[in-house]
Amino acid sequence: LHWMVHSFPTRRSSDLRILSLLGYELKIDECVQCGQEIKQVRRFSFHNKGFVCQNCRGGEMNISQKIFETIKKIQQVDSIREISINQTANKELFNFLKKYAQYFFEKQIKSLDLV
């Protein structure tokens, strides 16, 4: 299990970058509802491809602050070696990315079930 924690950021970083290249980049700089900088995240809006701050309503999925910060780091740094996450966050981020991809591709991605 030790290797999974360290190899995970590389795999998820690649997933995020591929989604960005396909035009599905996540909006991380500001709340998709009010436009303010996000200090504390509340939910994620698939429709708006971004995060909702603690002061706003909306979004379709609860998201933890840890996952928000991890995604933000992945999108902002050139080298993901600076990123480390535990097994729980690993699983949460994988589930988030899976739901995000399925939302835009409008079908279940069976190959992700094998990972």
C-alpha cells in the first residue's frame, strides 16, 4: 500500500491534465456562484466545472477541503513531487475524478472500475 500513496498523485495529475486538454479544466480560482476567492470549499458544481464556497448554495457533490487543496496544487505546480496524500484522500480524489469524467462523457467509464 505504501507505493500507492506515492504513485497516486502522478496518476491523478495525469487524469486532471488530460481532462484539461479535452476542455474540462476545473475552475479553482474562485467560487462558481459568487466569483469570490474560495477560502473554504463547500461543494462541487459539475455543470459549472468548479467549486462552490462555504457562503453559497449550489453544486451537486460535497467535496472536502483536502481534495480541493490537492486539486488546486496539481493544477498550479509543474512538478507533482511536492504533493503527498494519504490513502483516504487518494480514494476520495479518485471517486471525484471518476464522477467528473462520467458527468461529461455521459456514461459510466468501465475501465475506471478496474483501477
